[in-house]
Amino acid sequence: MKTRAAVLYEPGRPLRIEELETPELRPGQVLVKVACSGVCQSQLMEALGRRGPDPFLPHLLGHEGSGLVIEVGEGVDKVQKGDRVVLTWIKSLGADCGGSRYRKGDYYINAGAVTTFNEYAVVSENRCVKLPEGIPLDVGALLGCAVLTGAGIVLNTIKPSRENTIVIWGVGGIGLSAVMAARVCECAAIIAVDAQDVSLELAKEFGATHSINACSVDALACIREIVGPDGADFAVEAAGRAATIEQAFEAVRKEGGLCVFASHPPAGDKIRLEPHDLISGKQIRGSWGGESQPDKDIPHLAELYRQGELPLEKLITCRYTLDQVNRALNDLERSSGGRPILEINPAAAD
């Protein structure tokens, strides 16, 4: 089978749309007709070469999406032909088969266990989760990373109560998902911090009680005016910069305040923390996909969406075709508001 796909040949250079031959399914693999794909900062950083040396070039990209199962390999029993699925980089139940290689003439193009910047994708069984009933394919794509990570940090890691205060630093796709989850938890104060007013307006629409433009004011001083001089109970950092991780950590209180960061700054960047803050009881930790278990969490998040608690469709701020993937990446670099998606085969499950 042939598929059109966006290929990264060289970091910092535009992706090239190529026609490739899909590999034969191995045991434990699934062939999916990709409907929609999210476009996130992680993929942007990889395309720009900001994640360090890349030994897998040339290769495909994309790690959150939705689609229709076309064929399953030997031993696959989690999904079957005709199922609508969420594609996610976060491992779930099922076979973990590693990557694949697509072919272009005499050359091979590498691919990980899941890719979504292609019309047809060969993925491992454990990167597929059935899309719950009543969830549109475009919203389903967001359940593969942005929502699992952002909402997961709040619901799985932090688990705040109604009297708690929380700061979300960087309100793109992951940060806005964290805002929505904090609203579900009815946090006493939900403070959005970003450098762009358009992102902050979205955050207020999603449930932020306060918004702070970090380029216009002293964000830390404003946070303390809102929650008191001791600082917030929790902070979520999703801006992707070492400096904002440091500021988010500084924003939480001593004796139990927790900062969780989901971003990964460019390779080689370091964060600097005040040691006394750590021995005074401040805590900091990274998050791997919001500690999510996709088979359990995707149905839960889908139910919250159906109940109107998570207006995920509003996360989608821009739509592009596969041929416009470089424009999508360029636009994402300039703006952090919401989540752009690629509509690759939007009618895949019709």
C-alpha cells in the first residue's frame, strides 16, 4: 500500500511530502487510516533539531491522532478492522512492537511505534485505544497527547481539592487542558500565565479565574497578590523553557507546594533552583504524559467531554491539510494558543 507522508530529512529544513510504501504488518501491529493529527511543541522541537542529535533520520513524525483501523497483524485482539481509534505516544495495553521502516524506491524511511503525519500508519497495538462513542475524530486526536498530559497532570499527579490554588504557566494545548481539569476540580484559584493575550483569553474561557501576561507585569508578584505571600499550592509548567520552570517552582509555597513540569526545553538547557527552597518543603517533578494510562484515562476524559465538563473542541484553533504541515509548524512556533490539527483523512470513519 502507498501512503503520502511528511518526512524529516534534515533538522531545521521543511518536511517533505513523499509517497512511500507502507511496511508489511508484523505480529502485534495495526494499520490505521489516519483521520486527524495534533501538532505539538514536541514535534516542532524535533523538526527544528532542538532535541539533540537525531540518529533516526530520515523519519516520520506525529504522535497524537485518530483514525480507522484498516488491518490488524497476528495476535492483535485489542482492536479490530473498522474500529475508530485514538493514536497516542503513551504506552497502553497490547503488544509493543517498536518502530517500522517505510520504503521510497531503494531508500528506507524510519518510523517509531506510532506516527500521525501520514495518510496510513503502521503502529504498535499498545499505541491504539478505541475512540469512545460520541467523540468526533478531531477531538479524539487531542486525546492522544495534549489532553492526556495536561489534564493528567492535574487529575492523576496533583489531585487538587477545592480549597487549593494552582498556577498554569504556558497555556497552549497542554496548559489549557490543565486549566480545564483544574476547573473540573473546582480549585479556589486557577491562574493562567502566558506571554500572549490571545492564549490568556482562551484560558479564561476554559475556566481560569485569573490571567497574567508575563511580558507586561511581574508574574510572581501578581501571583502572590492573588494567593497570598506564601505562594500557590501547585504549579503546572507547560511553556517549554528553563526560565519558566524556575519561575513556576518559585511560585509555589514552602512546606508542600508542588511544581510539575510537562515541557522539555531545548537539549542542553539546565534549570537552577534555590536549594533552601527544597529543604523548606517545596517539591518539583517532571511528568511523563500526565502519568496517564490511556486505556483507563481516555474513556474517563471522553465522558467528561460528553458531560460538557471538558469543551475540547474549543482547543482546536487552526486546521491544516497534510500538505500544509510546514505552515502548521511555523504557525505553532509563533503562537502557543490552543492546538493546531492536520485534517489528513477527516472522513476516514464515514
